[in-house]
Amino acid sequence: MPPELGRLVLLIGIVLVVVGGLSALGVRLPIGRLPGDIAIEGKNGGFYFPLTTMILASLILTLLWNLFSRR
């Protein structure tokens, strides 16, 4: 495994541990429910499709991948 990929995996692990710890403490993170996310509420339930959140996460992860995978 190249060292750059190892650093990326380590960074992702650290971020996941921090986010998980904050979530366990009950801290609400400022992600989700962005403008452009689709939310439909009905009598018997609801539907939530985080379109904008997924696009934003994809862009951030793509930028991180390109940043750490350059040779």
C-alpha cells in the first residue's frame, strides 16, 4: 500500500472517530437538511433524500482523494 493511501485511510479513520464521539455526546452536526435536499412528509410517514448533502460530500471526498493521491 502506498504511504499516501495509508495517510488518507488514517485521516478518514480519525474523522470518523471524532464525528462518532460527537454524535455519542448528542452534538448535532451542521450537515444534512441543506437547501436542495428532498423531504416529503405524509400522514403515515415521510421520505428524505439528501441530494445536496450527497453532492457536497462527493465533492469534498473527491478533492481529498485528489489531494492525497498525487505523486
